[in-house]
Amino acid sequence: MKTFAQHEADMALLNSNPEKFLEMAEERIRQNPNDASAYLDRFNARFKHGPLDLALADLDRSIALGQTHPLTTLTRGETLYRLGRIDDALAEFRKGKALDPVLWRDFGGPVYEADCLARQGDEAGAIAMCSKIRDDGYLSFGLFGLPHGTKQEITEEIRRRAAEKGLR
């Protein structure tokens, strides 16, 4: 397992030289095709720079090799969300919530779940999920098309999205 300092160094390299980071992960996979953390590193490169479908395959391989953690489950949900696989993403977020409700909330799980429900046309479920968004200044910054702003602003946008979906 990597130390925090190793992880920080890896993320710095990923941000400064993603091609080199990807090459290093691929070399580790060539040397040991059962290295779960190497697949996770390659996932990080592909999640950030694409292609997302290959990123998901790397994450799934890493999970199959034992890289299991509630954050891995939530990250898988986020990847599925970005791929437009809303039903699958919702199932993964719910799984993450069952594994670690605090991490799920801090990761933005309520916003993701509310938006998934809105996209399915479930306005009541989406609004109920918005009630789980933190009141203490938690903000969503609108990444990947998520609604952003305060809890109230997010709730209003979720309501609008669900109503719009219901009109179609």
C-alpha cells in the first residue's frame, strides 16, 4: 500500500506529466498483471484524460484484484455517471452509501443520487435526496454536469431537471 507521500507524489506527476504517469502505470501492469494499484493508477490517468470506458475497465480490474474500499465504489459510480449510465451509477452510489454513509455524504453522494433520480423523472425521490445534502456550506461545483451552488440552489435545479424530464 502506498504511503500518503507516495500518493501525493503520484498525483503531482499525474497533473504535471500525465503521459509519463500513464507509461509508468502501464509498465507496472506489464511487470505484474495482478497489481491492483497499477490498474488504479491507470484508471486515474484515464479518468482524468480519457477514454472513460477504458478507465472503467481499469477500475473494475483493480476491484476484481482486491482494491476494494467505499471510495472505490463511489468513484465507480461517478465514472458510470460521467458515461451516462445513470441506472448503474445510482446503484453504485447506493452501494457506497451502505458501505460508508459519512464518506458517501462527503463525496457528494446525495447530489449525485438526486441528479440520477431527477434524470429518471423521480421528482419526489430526487427532492427527498436533496434533504440529505449537508447544511454546513457543502457546495457542489457543477462538475460533470451536476447542479452546483448551495443546498437550496441545488434543490431548485434538481426540481427543475426532474420536472423537465417528467414533461418528455
